[in-house]
Amino acid sequence: MDEEWFTGGTAEVVRIGPTVRRPVGPWSEAVQWLLARLAGAQVRGVPRWHGVDGQGREVLTFLPGATGPEHARSDRAVVSAAKLLRRVHDATADLPGATALRWRLPVVEPVEVVCHGDFAPYNCVFQGGAATGVFDFDAAHPGPRSWDLAHAVYRFAPMSTEDAPPVAEQARRARLFLDAYGRTRGERRDVVDAVAPRLHALVDFMHAAAAGGEAAFARHIAEGHADLYRRDIAHLVAHRATWDRVVVG
């Protein structure tokens, strides 16, 4: 069958018909376990795992739709994405054995759910302006909801210095995401508190992965991604009063 290669990520991924094929990693068994739990909970909009093909690649369901930040700019996209993440989190709450598995990223305490780890417009699919699915669970790991939400609002607001709306609009969109997810005032503060530490952890992970020989992360660092995250950390600190007023409320 015809193959369609996807570029820009950290793994070689190809679509073949209604499936996606991707490399197996040391953490793949944990991801397979997670996807099986999500399937058992009948969570819609996540890939199903279909085994390994003759080339040793994982076979996963292809999720139809468009992907990328240009599809996440509307309020409908933000709200639907937040509700999708809530469904994933709720289905992974109190899963026995989660912390014993080998995840790609370290477990973060206190464990409440299995975090997606990279919930962002580039890992979601959109149809009719709404987020209908999420893929790429390679960064999944047990942790608190606020840890995963911190990354999600950073990406969907986005709370950034690059390709982002004015700060007031960033804050409004972050609040919209957290309201749609169902966070209380105190829980929203926990998320705001976690965004900068989450970016610090991302930068540390990128450098460790590059030092370990992962060429994709070395390329991302060379392209300036880690520098952008450092600038965005300063941006988060500089505008803390806005986040407190609008996002926390």
C-alpha cells in the first residue's frame, strides 16, 4: 500500500492505509498498556494499538483530521481540546500498576492520572473546528493533572513569545481551557504555578535526550527550541500578574 511519511516530530512515522506505523522504544510497553486501558474505558479520539508489523514497528489506528496550531485558534478548538484531555485523564485516574511501568519521562508526584505528556495542537486532530482526537503518547507518564494541564495551556493559549496573540488574549484562552476542563480557582492557580517548572523539565529532557544520542532532540536544540522555552519562562514570570488576574481569577 502507499506510504505517507510524517515529518517534524522526533520519530519516523508513516501512514499506511487506516494505520500508522512507528518505531518501538523502551517505553512502548507502557504506552501499549495505557492505550489498552483507554480502549477499555471506551475513550473516543485516541489510537488503538494493533500489534507490531513485519518491520518491528507498532501499528496504531490513524486518526483522521487536520493537525497543527492553525487549527487550534478558535474558542471551539480550545474548549473541545480541554474536554478531550479531561476524558483521557478521567479514564486514567487510579490505574493500579501505572507507576511500576517503564515510561519515557519520570513519574511526577503526586500521581493522580497518566499524563499525556505532550498535549498540544501538533498532537491533536481537528474536524469542523473541534479537537476530535489526540495521538503520540510517547511522552505519557503518571503525574498530577496540573502538570499535564500546564503543558496543554502553554501550547493552546499559547503562553509564548512566538506566534502568539497579545498577553491578555493568551490569558483569556488559558482560562477558557481550564474552565472547559473543570478546574476550580485553587486548581487553576496550581496550573499557573506549574507552567514554568514544566518548561524547565522539558528543556532538561531535551538536553538529556540529545546527550544520549537522540538526533531529533539535538536538531530541535540547534533550531532554537530550547532557547524559545527559556524565553517563554521569562515571559511567564514577567506577566504573572496577568495570569493571576485572568487565569486564576
